[in-house]
Amino acid sequence: SQSAKQLAEFGKQHISRGISRSTNLVIERAKGSYLYDVQGKKYLDFSSGIGVNIVFHKPMLDLIGKLKPVMPSTQFDSFFFWNSGAEAVEAAIKLARHATKKQNLIVFQGGYHGRTVGTMSLTTSKTIYRGRFGPLMPGVHVAPFPYCFTCPVHRAVPQKHNVINCCDNPIEQVELLLKQQTTPDETAAVIVETILGEGGYVPPPKSFFPKLREICTKNNILLIVDEVQCGFGRTGKMFAIEHFGIMPDILVMAKAIASGFPLSCIVSSKELMDTQPPGRTYSGNAVSCAAAIATLEVFEEEKILENVNNRSSQLFSLLNSRVKSLLPPHIGLDIRGLGLMVGLEFTGVPHGFVAAVAKAGVENHDIILLTTGIYETLRLIPPLTVTADEINDGVERLSQAIDMTLK
Ligand code: PMP
């Protein structure tokens, strides 16, 4: 096993400088007023007031050891832990501003990034998240997200979708923002969900991210990808951005990372991460780190990604056959998503239809369903451990709830 010195060195190498540390001790356990390091050496703790993380702790180092190999690129080698998704997004914004010495941010319409004052200001998925909580943080510019199903060009001639490429419009809008509203030399970062979550479960077309990456690189703007909802295996790859062939500068993760224990994280290159000064206490709770380690062990042992991909194909094919066949011709349905992050958007239904389906689901068919976005969209996010039988059962219950609501 690694020596205390090696562990401390590993910590210095891979943990953000943003986490305050007064020494490089690696603490393994505590009893009373004493802390014990990895060699069993005992220290009397007269520092507890400022808090929890003035030393490295072993679970955080072990977690980093487990996270590093599943990162989408070796460039991601410095980690900064938080408690919630919103805090991690805040950390990403602060890092981007500090590193670039620029202020403004570009976000996407329908994006959801959290409910703190900063992240709420980046959120445009629904007015309920912003309304009457203002004034909001200034310097945020909104570009459209490529939401093909609601795009008038796409709707008019869906069969020509690939030919006319209506989905280039959002990219053009980002370029226009940089010409008309916020110059590249005052724009710190573009922040985007890889797949819109609260905004309707919308995956972008393949071309979107490579083009966005190019604009960011050309203009010296950092690309921040918020994978709080779509990360950690949800889409069948560890991170959703791996479907799109580019890498962001900062990756934000939370939710599934510790299976419900409060833990979130941003990761970037060490070079970028360490541009910021130290100064954090509650960062990477040791119990949450242990839960995250256990979660990653389950990913390996139970071959979670393989399960997500297999169950995903099964789910899509069942939805296409069983659910589509329930609908009368005047009702349209877009079935979209990646892995087990699936949206079902209905057209030609009355307002409130999917809310009624969700209600019928839980009250009459014992299935818990969620809606998303401002259009009539159901979201399906079963556990990543879901079995084949449960997918069959779930689609059956969902179909019954839809059928009941249609009648
Ligand atoms: N970003 C995204 C994409 C999210 O889906 C969420 C939560 N729904 C958040 C950020 C905020 O995370 P939290 O609720 O943990 O603050």
C-alpha cells in the first residue's frame, strides 16, 4: 500500500488548491480529540473550528484513485468536491472567471443549473426557478439549445432534417452573441448541459458539440459541461459528453456520484484548477466519498454501463412498438434520449396530458413517473440497475397509464 508521503503527494497532484489545507497529513480515522494518520500516528486536533477538511482524508484520495480511470480524458486530473450540484456549478463559474479574468457567461435556453443565486441566474428551463427571486446575477447571455422537435424548420420538413440542418441555428446564435452582446474578451465561459434535463430531455445533434468546442477554443472561452443529471452512467457512457467526441475544459458532476449522499465535484486539468486561491472547508465529506467509492465498485462489479446499454435498447424498442401503437393518428410522439435518460414528447394532446399520465401512473398503476420541460414531455429515468423484467413491466404500466389518460 502507498506510504503516507505518496498519498500526500497524490493529494497535492489531484485535489484542487481551492480546498484549504493547513498541512499535508492524510487522516484515516478519529477518536475524541485525536486524529490518526495513515501510519497510525496520533495528533491532538485543535483546529476543528474551521472545519472538516484542513487535512487530506483517505476516502477522498481513494475516491480520486477510482475516479481518475473513468474520466473521459486524462486531461481531467484535478478534482474539487462539493455537496450539491448547484455548488459545483458555482465552483465552475468561479474557476472560469478567475482563470480567464473575464466575467460574462453564455448559457442555453432550457438549461437548468441549480437554485442558488448564481446558478438560478443561469437557469432558463422554467420561470418558477427564477421568478421573483431576483435580481439575478448579471453578465449571463442566453443562446437557443438545438431542440429539433420544437424547431419550426425541423417541424416543417422533418424528412429533410439532415439536409437543411436547422440545428446549426444555435451555433450561429452563439456567434451572434459574441458579435452583438458579449465580446470574446469579456466572455469567460459557455456553460451547457450535455443533454437538457429539466428543460425537456433533449439530446443535441452530433454536430453541436464539435462546433461549440471550436467556437470556444477560437475565442479563448472555457467550455463547462454540466453533467449533474446526465453524467455517471445515465446515458450508457460514464459521461454523456463521450457520445459527442469532444472534451470540455470543466466537467461538473453530482447526483448519482454517491448514490444519494451529498457529493458533487468539478474536474479539470491541474493547470486550470490551480489558477484559483485556496479557501474551502466543507468539501468532500468523508462518508460521501466512501459512498462514491462504493458506487464506483458497483459500476464495475455489476457491469452497470453494459446494463444501461442493454436495457436502453430494450426500452426504446418497446416504447416504439407498445406506446406508439396506443396513440390515435392525431397524436404525435417523439421518443428521444440516450441510455436510460429517455424523454417522450407528445403533440396534439391537451395541456396537462403528461401530468395526468404521471398521476394515473402512481395512483392506478403503481409506477412513479416524472415530467420535464414546458412541453408535454414525460421523462423516464429508471435506476441504472434496472432489470429486463422491470423494463417490460414499466413499459406495460406506463402504457396502461397513457391508455387510461387518453380515454
Ligand atoms: N445541474 C443539473 C443539470 C441538474 O439537473 C441539477 C439538479 N436537477 C442541478 C444542476 C442542481 O443540482 P442540486 O439540486 O444537487 O443542487
